[in-house]
Amino acid sequence: MKELFEKLKERVAEARKSLKIASPWIEECLLEKLLEVLPKGIKIEVILRSQELKDLAITGEGTFRTLNKFGADVYISDRLHAKLVIVDDLLALVGSANLTGAGMREEGNLEAMVLIEGEDVKRFSELFEDFKRQSVKLLKDALAVVISVESSTEATALLFENIPEQSFLWVEKEDYKLLCKITKVYTQSQSFGIQESFYKDKLWLLAHLRTSLLRSGGYMGKVKVLLELRGEKEGYFGTPLRSLSLGDQLLPVREKEPDLQKIMKTNLSGYSMDIPLRVGSLLGKDVDVYIDLAKLTSMHMAVLGTTGSGKTTFVSRLVSAIPPNSCKVIIFDLFGEYINKLDLKRVHHAKLPYTLLPLWTEDIKELFRDYGFVLQERSEEERSFLAHIRSQLKPSMSLSAYREKTLKDILLEASKGGLRRDVLDVIEMVIRELGEEVLENQPKVFKLLEEALSSDKEIIIVDLKDMVNMSARLNLVGLLLREILSMARLKPERRLIVLEEAHNFAPERGATEVPTGRENLAINMTKKIALEGRKFSLGLVAVSQRPANLSKYVLSQLNTQALFRLITQNDIEAVSQFFEYPQEDQLRLLPTLKPGHLFLSGIGVPFSMLVEIQL
């Protein structure tokens, strides 16, 4: 046997292409001697047995270190009993001996080995390939291994290193791949074997505990299966119904992998995005993140987060990424922020002056009450006055008298007799407090709105910065939303409405001082667009720093979500509906997100993910 091993070493030293070893047990010392004579650049493949722990005890950890040092591909099999060594597919050593001292030493076991050369070696090479197909390859870049399976989409893994939460990992099966995410990283609890209270020396106790913790080692990870990659049929990927298996190896997701690049341009349905809009990159990765424009214009979107978290920058990037001639965007901008963030060549900027804009007789009554006059419609003068107002003020841009008349003109036309003095007093007080233009800007505002709606520019900014009166803002936004919806019904084409500070226009009942009844045209039209807009390719992007104050009905219709930092419990609870069960691990990250970091989820993206944008 000794001569045979030496002869094997000689032939291994002459290898030009490959070395293949199948042996249930291999000892480090013999393996080292064999591989150290192997020329550089030779492909090494080794199959070992792992039927029980005894196999790995005999083979030993040193063998795996040696195989790794020489760059071998290692496979394990729970059925392997054959022993063979093949060099360049031209020479095969076949028999009963393992590559161990007992198998190769003269004083060891009684073994028989046959040296085969020539054409017959091909049959053993084919047999080796068959063994490989029935074995499991140990992957050198594996980051974790599955140790328990809870369901088809959930498992627990032992991590070989401290992998950040929300990291993505692959599991490669025979005919498909699973994309997974680490949702939680933790260590196993344990007993330290001492009663700490009996030890008074803090340093000794600190040393003892630290040593115990380091020796215990090992991070655990909760794994969620996101999708099953299955090629082109019926979508690029599908619902993961086939579960992970015990022992599955989890691999890193490489930034430039073609599969990942293609997945990032698919929506939740597994189909390629109609128009992918780049909005940022995976947190900590050079991987572009996209949203499907078609899903925004049909199924709406929420952009939620505290002030300064990056919402406006995110929406600006989203809008800027829309290709020319593919979608009309109307932005309701409360603070005049967007004009400096978008390409002015694509923008029609409608900066609206401060004005009052009552649309109903109740608005007029409220205006008069604010200045000490109560209209109760008890006298003929009051009834006649309000009847004239009703004939002039309509919640419609095409029917309202504001297209030609100022509010001041309408009030003076309607006032008769003794009531005229009261009307003049109210007008005088409004002018003294707010300026005469707030009573005369109505035709100007309507002209600005009509010009904006008829503009051939792709992005319309309705600048409400100077429109500080809450009632006027609600009425104006409601009017414009109604007009946009009417246009969409008459001529369906892609349109996207961006409603900044949406909770100011469509609040949850009782959450704010903003009315939520029929008198709030803005909330009524926002709800109508959220419900009906998809039929006309009219999408809504609702932006808010207080999701708890946003209408729950509207919130429930926003099917793609960009969630930035949220702090208050009410706001976090309001967005909890957007997270997959179990949701606690994701929700607890919301208060810790830094500006520019966000959770992106919903039907416009392939899966929920942590994203970063440059601020």
C-alpha cells in the first residue's frame, strides 16, 4: 500500500487538469502530503461521507482546512462508501481503502486497490459525476445554514458571522432559487453556571461573563423567504410554496448578479415593470431600486415619515425619474419646496396668491361669523343675499362665477337694503386684516389653475405656499382634484397626483380641526380618486408626516409604501398594516431610521426592502 500511495503521489504531481477524490474518510496528514505535490491551478473535487458525526470525527476539521487551503470543491454524501481517486480522467485508483493511515499504511487494514489507466477510466469519471449529483456541495461563501424550518416562508439559521438585519441571501435548489431576508439577528440565551450575587468583585464577574459569552459564540437569524425564482414562465418569480430544508446553505446576494438586477425591475406580481423608476439603492449596497410607474397610476402610493426624514427628496427623485411623454404629474406643494428640486424645463409652476375662496353658503356664513355677523336666513334680506351667493358659488371650476367675478363683486351684488351696511363692514375688516387682494384674486387664481391644467408641460406644481387660509386651501384643492378626475374620465391617460401633507386635506375623523364632512371637498375628492382613479390611470401619492391623522380609508388604498422614520406610537400603529406578519421586528426599526433611509414595500416593488437615498 505504501508503494501505491507513493505512486499515486507521483501521478498527482504530474496532473495537468483535475484531481477527483471520493473517500468516506480522509485524514489531514495524508491529504496534505498528496496535495502539496499537486501543481498549481489544478481543479480539485472531493466527496466525503457525513452520514453520522463519527464520519466527521474521523475526517477531522483539519482535513477541511487543508481542502480549503488548496481551493478544493467539497461535497458531502450520507451514502458514500466507494473509494476512488481520479487524475486528469486518465488514471483511477479504485478499491477498499480510505485515504487514512489505517487504509494506506502497511500495518493498517488489509485493503485492496486497483490502478486503472486508459479508456476504462472514463466509466469511473462518469460514476464520480453521478456521486456528485447525489451529494451536497459545501459552498465556501455560505453565510448561514438552516437549522429549523417553521413554515414554507420562515426558518431559523445559524449565522457564520454577524449579518446585518434586512440582509438578502440566496438558497440554491436543484432547479430553482429562493431569495430570503434576515429579519432578526439574536444570540441564544444560556445559563452561566454561577450565582452572580455571591461574587462581589465586579472585574472577576465581568471577566467570567465575557469569557462565557465569547465561548458560547454563534449568532442566530430568523429567515423569511421572499420569492421563488423560477425563470420566465408565468412571471419571473412566484409565491414561495416550497420550504427551505434543514442544512440549506444561505449565500450572499452579489450586487451585480444578473438575477438580482432583473428582480429589482419586477413588481410584486413577478412580472417586469412597465416603466421602472429608479428611486435609490438597497441600504449599504450598490444595487439600484425601482418602482413600477404603472402600479402607482393604478394602485396609489403612500410616502410617510417625520419632518426632515427625506420624503420631499424621495418624491422629487421619483417624479424626475418619469420618462418624457409617459405621465402627467400634478404636485400640490404646501411649502414651495419642489420648484428647486425639479428640472424647470419640464415644469409649469402655478404660484397661487393669497386669496379667500368660499364655495358654499356655509363658507360665507363662517366668514361673517369670524367678523361678528351672524347670518341665520330669518329675514328676507338674508335669504335673498344667500340665494344670490348660491347662484354664483359652485364647487366646479367651469360653473363658478369666480372665473369672471371677484368675491368682493359677488358680495356687493348680493347685498341689498340694511344688510348692505353689514357686508361693507365685513369687507372693510377683511381688507384691514388680510389685504384687499384676498377678495379680488379669485379670477386670477382660476386663470392660473386653468393655465396649469391646459399646460403641455409634464409636471404641474400647484404652489400653495401663500395660500394660508385653511378653508381656501381645502376648497381649491378639492376643486382642482374634481377637475383632474373629470379630465381623466374624458381622456384616460397616465396622470399622477402628489398630495403633500395629505392629512391636511384628507384627515381621519376627529384627528385634526380640519372638517371631514361633505363641506370638505378635498377629502371627498381624495377618497373618490383613491377609489376610482385606477379605472382612468389616475394615481395618487399621499405624502404625510402624520399617518395617524390621515384618513384610514385613503391610507388603505395606498398599495405601495415608502416609510421613513416615524416616532410616535400612533403613527407606527397606523402603518403597521403595511408590514408582513410577524411585523414587530420591522416596526421597531422605524424610529431608528436615519434621514434618507426608508422601508419600501407594496405592489410596485418585488418585495419589502430597506432603501437609502442621497439627501
